[in-house]
Amino acid sequence: MKPSTGAVFNLTPRQRRAVVRKTKTPVRILLFESLDEHVLREVMLLASRSLDTNLRVLSNADCNAGFDSARGQWSADVVIEKCLAEYSPSPDFLMGLTSRDLYVPSLNFVFGLARVEVGSAIVSWHRLRTDQEDILIQRIAKEVVHEVGHLKGLLHCRNNTCVMAFSNELSDTDRKCVQFCDLCRRLRS
């Protein structure tokens, strides 16, 4: 299912700049399940370089809210609302990382979801998995940077190599860079 993009792309660059949060807000990482230490370290390194901000692992989350037995998936909205809420509010952004298969009602699945109003996001590596560790690291880092970009106020970008491009499938994520395009970089700086 393709996202509705009309409202996103009808904004002028000046209007888009007006909604973008320009601070170097630190990002706290909350793990829901264990992730290989090397993979986590490399994801954090790539994401922190792209975001030009500090990322740090907070702790492991112990929360099982949001499972939809009819779908066999986890509601990304409920996970953010119920599981990340206890770690907010904070001046920092909060990023959950999970192996859970996430969805929102209008889509079959999501790689991640950001909720600007609470400063929290979640990224799942469930559908990002591969036997190639370097590709897994790139995929997770791209999705982390993408969701933090939303937390900063950035919208989806038309440039399909920009980290802010919408990923409808894995090939879209693989096509993207871990960095922002020139326009999105200017908007966030």
C-alpha cells in the first residue's frame, strides 16, 4: 500500500523548514530484545554520524503490550504508547529497537514509526534481517536515522536515495543512503 504523499510534497521548502526541529537532541536507545553487540555498536556509530548527535543505550525494555493475535504482529502505536511512555518525558528522543514484527492499521507492516508528539519512535529489525551482517547494520541504521528525522520534523522525501524516502519494501531501504539529501540536510541544520 502506497502512502498518501500529497500533503507532504505540497509544502514549500520554507514551510517545511518552519516545522523542523533544529537542535542536536540526544537519542536514547531502548532495546526490547538483545541485538548482537557488534551490530548494535555499528548501528549506533553510523546513525550518530548521520544525525550528528549522541546515541546511548538506556536499558532493555520489559513490555509485552501491543500484540495483536489476529494479525500475529505488534501494533507500533501501542508499543510506543504503552512501552516507551514510562521512559518519557525527556528532552532526549527515545528510540525503541525490537525484533517484533510491527504494523500500523493502514499498512501490512512497518519498519519503524515515529510519534513526534511524544518524542518517541520504534524500529523493528524483523523484516530487515539478512545473512549479511553489514547489510543488516546499514538497514537498521537507515531506519533509525529515518525515524529520528521524523522526530525532528522532517517529512518523507521524494529523493529515493535520501534516508527520508519512504520505504514500502526492503528494496526501497536498500536503495537509500544512511545520510540526508542536500534539501533535508539544509532543512534540519
